[in-house]
Amino acid sequence: MKVLVINCGSSSLKYQMLDMTTEKVLAKGLAERIGIDGSVVTHQPAGKDKVKFERPMETHKDALDIIMKALVDPNHGVLKSLKEIDAVGHRTVHGGETFASSVIINNDVIKKMEDCSTLAPLHNPANLIGISACQEVLPDVPMVAVFDTAFHQTMPAEAYMYSLPYEIYEKFRVRKYGFHGTSHRFVTLKAAKLLGENIGNLKLISCHLGNGASIAAVRYGKCIDTSMGLTPLAGLEMGTRCGDIDPAILPFLYKKGYSMEEMDRMMNKESGILGVSGVSSDFRDVEAAAREGNKRAKLALDIFFYNVKTTIGSYVAALDGVDGIIFTAGLGENSSFSRQKICSGLKYLGIQLDEEKNKKRGEDIIITTPDSMTKVMVIPTNEELMIARDTVELVSKMK
Ligand code: ADP
């Protein structure tokens, strides 16, 4: 089965064309600046050079038209005809309490996704635009929605409820949802394989540390707590997001003259690693600045490592022990320095890092010594593959 995976943002559209008999990526690419001057599609067929198509794209449908042509082009295409596309999997951000797993998209699902849009006003409308554009371009192809929040729907109420008046939950569904669920699900399933254990016997802590960062506590394959909340702003300090802060800081700043919009921008775009270091939101730049003696860069990283360590600690408590800790995403997969810093504060878990293994990149690997009480793993995430797998599973059942 050949599956097209789509991840649609407000002005961008990422895609991957996968052959699911081999789980190989045939082509991938990105449409950027949709509806803005300078729109461009970058298309990368596997094993060949990238090609760029710079032309006006008013809508996501315009971008998809270019992508479809690229997929069947005699030179840089990977399909003979669009009829080879058996299904489309859509990354969708917020499934609210409605979606606890991936679903085949139909009119009822679209309506329910629209209802969830108040919870993710920036993301869900963009995902819906992507779905409707795909339906226009590939009208008879079955489509699946895979939600970033779904994996976390197994959290117990004591983990997902905020202690606000209960009516705030009843009226507005204000609660913890969590994000990066597709990634946490993918890496915890892979961790079980790597450890040679049944996922049903394992207590795992998954650390997705990228520009956006979150940690999930996963008991016997089910998520029981995660660090992001109603929105992806909660939890750890991130590239530009502040993570958890005292909520009373908002009215305090409001009285000092900051508007809601300014505070929103500050917390989402001007805080975190960037806000504290003043250097960059990119961990590589901040690590380099810290090595050169920049005190604020070092502080930004120390805050991050402390956040990760203390969140792991609280999830060890939530899980009543832990068998394995997983590092994934940009920083988690690539920064041996960060992994070493975080793990050096977890001696009480009997963690013994193998320094040589910690330096390896790009493969699933256990980076602790064989006698380490808790195993630490690096597992590159692959959200697109997880989306494609769900798509194959659901579409196969339709037939
Ligand atoms: P997202 O998908 O949330 O945008 P990624 O998972 O791609 O983010 O992660 C991006 C982050 O990973 C960036 O801050 C980048 O600096 C960091 N990163 C990537 N490679 C390295 C590395 N070798 N060392 C340190 N940080 C890295």
C-alpha cells in the first residue's frame, strides 16, 4: 500500500510518500509560504537531488497541485500515476476528548474536529484546510486523521485535571491534553523491541526534546501523565516557550501594563532557551555559546536540564519505578552532551551511561552499561511512519 502523509500548517504543508510494503520513503517535501509572496515547494525524491518549484500558491490546494505533479513527473516523480496513492494520513493536532485513537475521516469526523478547533485555534483549522484540499485533489482516496493528543487520552483524571473550579472543565473542557503523542507512542513501542520485552510489562519515560519538548510517563503501553497541558506551552522550558510558570505572573504583568497579546507572544515566542540566553532558540547555538563562557546561555541550559530531571523524577513517582528512559527528537537524538548532563543527575535510578555508546547517532541504541539498573535509550522518532502505519491499519479494515 502506498500512503501519502500530510502535515499541514497555516502557511506550510509537509509531505511524505511512503511505500508501506517496505516502509520506505519514496519522496518527501515541503510547501512553504502558502498565500504569501515567495511560495515554494521543495521536493526530494529518495536517492535523488532536491528540486524546487518557485511559483505563486494562493491556497493549500495550489500547493498540493504542484506536489501531485512532482510525484508523477517523469524526471523527479516516484509514481506512474496518482492512482497509486492508496490512502492519505493526516497529522492532526487536537482531538480533544473526542478522539482517543486515529480515525478514518468522514463528514462526522470533520465536524467533530471543527468542534475541537477552539482548543487549538492555530493548528486545527490548518489541518482541516489540508484535509479539504486533499479531498479535492484525491477525491476517492480514503483518509485517516492521526491526533497528537490521542495517545494521552488514557491519563487518569488526577493527572489531567487542573484544580480550578470544576465548572471550568465542564464548560470549556479546560484540562491537560498533552501533545507529541504520535512520537511518544512510536518511540515507546520501539523501546520495547530494543529491550526485547513486551510493552505490556514496561514502565517507560519518553523524553521528546526538540524545539518543542515534552515528556510522557507510559505504563504498560498506556500514557499516564505528560508534561504539556491544555496547550503545548506547558511543562518544560523549550526553544521559545516558557513552560510552567506561576500563573499569577500573568495578572502581575497585566497590572504592569502588558497586554494579553504581548504576554501571549512573550510566553510562546520570546521565552525559553531564547529568552533566558538572549542568544538563540536553537540548542546548538546556545550549547556553543555556553562552551565559550556565556553565562546566560549556560543558565538557559541548566534550567532545561533541571526541568527534564525533575519531570523524570516526578514520573518515576507516577509510575512507581521505571525500566527505561528514552531520548528522542532534535536535541534528544543528537546532543550527547545534554543526555550526559541529564543522566548525571539520575544516579538514584542506578543509571550508568556508556560514554562511547552515548556518542553514537542515528540508530536505536541502549546507551547505558549492561549492569545499569535503569536502561537509557536513544530512539530516533518517526511520526510520519507512525501516521502511515495507522493509516494502513484503518484503511485495510475498510476493505
Ligand atoms: P521541532 O520538530 O520541534 O521543530 P526538532 O525535533 O527538529 O524540533 O529539534 C530541533 C532542536 O534540536 C533545535 O533546537 C536544534 O538545535 C536541536 N538539535 C539538533 N541537532 C542538535 C545537536 N547536534 N546538538 C544539540 N542540539 C541539536
